[in-house]
Amino acid sequence: MDQNHNQLLPALQDLYLANNQVQVWQAWLDCSTQELTDYYDLLLLDEKARASRFYFEGDRNHYIVCRGLLRLILGTYLGIKPTRVEFCYGKHGKPALRTGLVEDNLEFNLSHSNGLGVFAFCRGNPIGIDVEYIRPMPDEDRFAEQFFSDLEIAWIGAHAGAEKHIGFFKIWTCKEAFFKVSGDGLTLPINQVVIDLSRSQSVRLAAIDGNPEQAARWKIVTFEPTAVFQAALAVEGQDLQVDIGWLSP
């Protein structure tokens, strides 16, 4: 990575990802005009074309920063310039590293909401991440009845106020993170991915399509970047160390 790119994110200079580790990076996506230009210069033509299709300037700028940050982080892990990172895309648009690009066991996923981006990385283990801005949901009971499992609906019904509201977003981000692992869309009903919030200190994936043994292969980690955001990580493999940190553009 050249000197100009190091100036964008000094925290990335000595970044290292171990084989048994998951690294999650959080970053605010609002930045100065010059920084936005620097991030834009990292993008390839197809990414610039996609950026131009956003109607709202804020959405366009957040996309540019998000993709620029992704390129910076991947370039650091791979030991190549960010502009040399090449992506391929799944059926529903999930990005992955092009096969044969330095090393093809590096897995990643990203999400952004209301000006906050989250990025997850590991080696060889399928991974998904989601973040949501905690906004008012006056119809959350009806939404839960439509999309949540019986276990999740029971948890929602047994709680009230802020605890219920935050729990709703915790369940939803866990489901989203799991479905983002494959990037193939909802290949099974969303209520068949069952999230258990009954443990006071942890969240677990209780069942996938009625199968608790399949669910036991997955690690679910929830975290709150700030008081108004809820995020969740899903990764295949229970014996992974998960480290969560902030980047400062």
C-alpha cells in the first residue's frame, strides 16, 4: 500500500489476520471532500458506475467510502495495492475475492446503515455480518408474527419497552447475518433460522430448518457499535476468536 493510502487509514499499516481469528472493523462513512475523492480513486470502473446510479448524494458517498475501505483492508491483508483487489459476485450480488488472487481462502462480508459501516474478515470460514440503525418500529409485533420463529415470538412477547425493542433488532440482525453468509437470498423461510436470546451473556443459533445439530456449527456474536446501532456476526466454526475494533478515516 502506498503512502497516500496509508494516510487514509494509519491503523491498517500493521494489520494481521490469524487463521483462527475473525476481525470485525467498524467505521463511520462520513468524511471530508478530499477523503471522499481519495476513496473514489480506489474504485474500479464497475464500482464507479454503480456509485453514479445512487439517487441521493449521501447514499452514493457512503457506498464510495464503504467500498474504498473494503479495498484498503483487503489490500492490507493480501499485501497488494487496493486497486489490485478484484471481486467476483454471487447470484444476488454478494462480493468475493476473484479465485487465484494471491490467496483465495480469505472470507469477508460487509454491511452499512445510517452512516456506519461494519466489515468482517476471516480465513477459510464462511462469514456474514449485518448492522441496523435502531429506529422506531410501531409494527414490530406484527413483523415478528410474520417472520420470527415460535421461540423468538415468545421472547418478544415476554419483554417490553427498550429491552423488547433492542431484542427485536438483535434477532433480526442475527438472521440477516446468517443469510448473508451464502449471499444466495432466502433459500429457506426466515423463521426457520431460530435465534435464542434466553442466555443472559450470549446469543446462539438454536436451529436451522428444525436441525439443532446443523445450527451448533455456527457462532453468533452480537455487538452494539453505539447505543443506536445493533450488529451481528455469523461465522461457521465455534472455536474462533472474534476481535472487534474501530477504524478512524
